[in-house]
Amino acid sequence: DENYAFEELVAEICAAMLCASAGVTSSPRPDHAKYIENWLKALKNDKRFIFSASAQAQKAADYIFGASQPTALAA
């Protein structure tokens, strides 16, 4: 399903952004090949698929980064 593939891609891109920001490296899992297959199918149907997913991933990462910022306590 193309919607599920979109959600998968948003999550993977966001995770990559968060890991890169934190200096965390990871190795690809064997099931990533299946995800890539789904993303390629969706990309054939919608040339903006990767751009839309990247934009959503950036919004999610920005939200997480914003939520993780320490806030000053009022005295």
C-alpha cells in the first residue's frame, strides 16, 4: 500500500536525521530491502513521493528537537 510505504519512508528518514544529529550510527537491517522495494514502487507512481516524505520527516524531527529542548523554570 502506497500510504503505508509513505509512512515507512517518513519514519526512516526522520530516524536517520535524529541519529545523524545525535552522532549515532547504525547498520541496515535485512528487512530494509523490502522497504526500499515498496518505496521504489510508490516513487514510480508519484515523482514527488521522496520530497513529500522528506518534508514530513523534517517536520517530525523539528517537533522532536523542539520538544527535547530544556525549558527554563520560572523562579
